[in-house]
Amino acid sequence: MSWFLDNVDYVRELFVRHAWISVVSTLIGFALALPVGWYANRHPRLGGVSVTGFGVLYTIPSIALFILLPGILGTGFLSVTNVIIALSVYAAAVMVRTASDAFGSVSPAVLDAATAAGFSTSQRVFRVELPLAGPVLLAGLRVVSVSTVSMLSVASLIGVSNLGSLFTDGFRRDFLTEIVIGIIGIVVLAVVLDLLLNLAGRLLMPWASAQRTAVRPGAASKIAVKARGA
């Protein structure tokens, strides 16, 4: 505990750096996955190839990708750009299938009604499909956020500072306290981002919360009992 109090500014700096890299990578991955997921849902045959292709990208070991990207992009070996691009690829790889399933969960009858009402393709996507697919997309985004926070710690092995640096420093010095503080910091960050996403979902999609409340556990059985009593 005394080490943490003596180095609180250093830990805070690593926490903030870990947070913004995670957030930027997650958002970029989400933005990349949305159109691919939508296309995969609209065109199952070609879309299946896209989903599989992104899935294969996720199998590439992160440390290998962190090392390869500087040679491919011509960036510095310690550039944070390499880490952001790699994490964005992993985020998109996870999110593409979720996005496809999310758009696939929208009822065809609703889409037909929107078309009959005169909605253009873009209007139908942004005003009908995207809002209705929102809850599933949010669930996938929360998973991606947590995995990105965790995976970023690996970048400390190539010298990009983040909370994972506490692991490498603690291991090198055989200092368990520093490692534990790094673990706690990553867990806290993952929980905070998850809570923020959940709050954003409640604010941007209030209808989803209303639906969950309407079908809360036990509601159906109570209705059935009342019906039999009547």
C-alpha cells in the first residue's frame, strides 16, 4: 500500500493512458464492424466469407501483430499507433459477427413496413435497423471493451507503457505489490467502461430498458395465474 501511495501519480498516468488507448481502439473496431456486419446480414453468402475472414484475424497472436505492424506501416517500434491499429482489428474481429446477428434480429416485417412507408435504404438503416439492433450491438460492444482493456496489457512487453507495465516491472523486480496493483487497475478500468456503456445504452435506448422491465422474471406466470382466476 505504501508503494501505491508513493507512486500514485505514476499509476494514474498509466491508468489514463490505458483508458484512452482502450476507448479509441474499441470505437474504431466498432465503427469498422458495423458496415461489415450489416452487409453480412444482407448478403449471407458473401457476408459469411467476411465474418469468417475477420474471425481468422482474431487468431493472430497479439504480440506477433504488435511486432509485425511497424515493418508493415513504417511506424516506430514503440509507436502507440501500432497498438491502436492491432487492437482495433481484434475489436472488429469480435464485433463483426455480433453486428451481423444484431441486424439479423430485426423483424423482416418491420423492415417491410419501413419500406412501404417510403423509407430509403439509408433512412431504414439509421432510423429503423440501427435502433432496433442497438441492444444486441451494445451487448457485443461491452464484451469487446473488456477484452480490449485486457489485451492492451500485452503491449507492455514491447515497451508501450500502460497498466501492463506494472506487470513487467513487478516481475522483473520480483515485486508482487506492483503486479497486484496493475491487476486491480485493469479490473477497475474494465468495470468502469462497462458501467459507462451500460449507462449510455439506457440513455440512448430507453425502449430497451422498458422492454426488459415488461418481461422481468415471473411476470408471465403472474399473468397466467390472474387469467385462470378470472
